[in-house]
Amino acid sequence: MSKKSAFWLFLIGTVSSAVIFLGLTWDMHRQVAALSHADKLSDKVVAGKRTFEHYNCNDCHTILGFGGYYAPDLTRVEQRIGEDGIRYRLRHPELAFASSPRKMPQQHIPEGEIDNLVTFFTWVGGIENGDWPPQDSKNRLTRGEQRLVAGATVSPGAAVFQTKGCMNCHSLHGTGGTFGPALDTIGRQLTMEQIEHYVRDPKSVNPKAMMPPQKELSDRELEEVAKFLAKLK
């Protein structure tokens, strides 16, 4: 290749890359207000973000790709555990994570600040960010589920039960949390369909239920975990 050809190849490649980069940047900024639902950016959302920063939550948690990796990603936490689940963990971390090797400190957060945090997490969860983070994607098994199923040690439903944090509140064979009832014989009490209904919306079955609706579970995950629990007799 001659010097002249190399020069033109370099020039065309550089200019083309710059044009593509600038075009994508412009397109992103053009859509950012709609994708982030900026119209829902209320004072409570802003207050929740400030509370999040005040308690240094980013030291342990990741949100929108930024933060620590000690504790779970919070980008989709509202979809994953619901508002009641967030409130319970903020009020009683010593109970919520009693069986977890990773602990969350008791911050004694006032109720008003908890409300603001819930509003902030709900807004963040509504941002259209291309199905991120991948561990919360409804389109595939999580890495933990893949490892468990690949090892042929548990069923897909048992993998969902273990990796979605069900054992933070419930126990099986004496292992797990004590906040919720033990589920060793739940299959004697409820059918698979009844379990699916209860897990999806506990308060529609029992208005006094403390369990948050498990909105983060995909239809496949819900079916698998209900099938697993219905066999526990």
C-alpha cells in the first residue's frame, strides 16, 4: 500500500468514525428526556437521590452502572422486590439479611426519607436503558440459576427460589429466614395455581400479608418456582 492510499484510508476511516460517533451522541441526547421519563422527575425523586447519596449507598450498591459490587444492583430494585420489599429491608436489614453472608447496617432511616428513596428507586427503574442490568433481565436465567441448573443439583424452580432471595424470609428444612413461614410442606396447603397467584400479588389473597408482590419474576420464573413449591409435601 502506498503512502497516499494509507493516508486516504486513515482520513476516511477517521472522518467516518467521527461522524458516526457524533450522530449517535446527538441521537442519544435527543431521546434522553423521553427514555429517562424526565417529566416524572419530581421533588421527591430528587430528595430520594440526595438521601441515597447521604447514606453512601453507592459504597456497596451499584445503580445505573455506578457504585460498589458488595451488595445487589439497585437499578431495578423496585421491580425486583416491590415497594414493600424495599421498605422492609431499609427498616429491618438485620432481619431481611439474617441468613445472608453479606450484611446491611441498620441506618435508622426516618420514614420520610424511606418514602423518598422508594420514589427514587421507582423512577430509576422506569428508565428505558436497554434491559440493564443483565441479572434482572426477564429474558434469561440469571448466572446463579445457570450455575445451579448446570450442576444438575436443583430444578429450575429451586434455582429461582435460591437466587431471587426467597430464603431471606422463608426457610426450607431449617435453612433460611424466619420472617416468613417455613415452606417445607406448602404443597399440602396450596396448589401450583394458588401459589402462582399468591406470589404475584399476596395482598389480593391476604390483605394483611407482609410479603411484597414479586413483580420482578418473569412468567417462566413464576411457573417454575410454583411448580417447585407445589411438590413440597
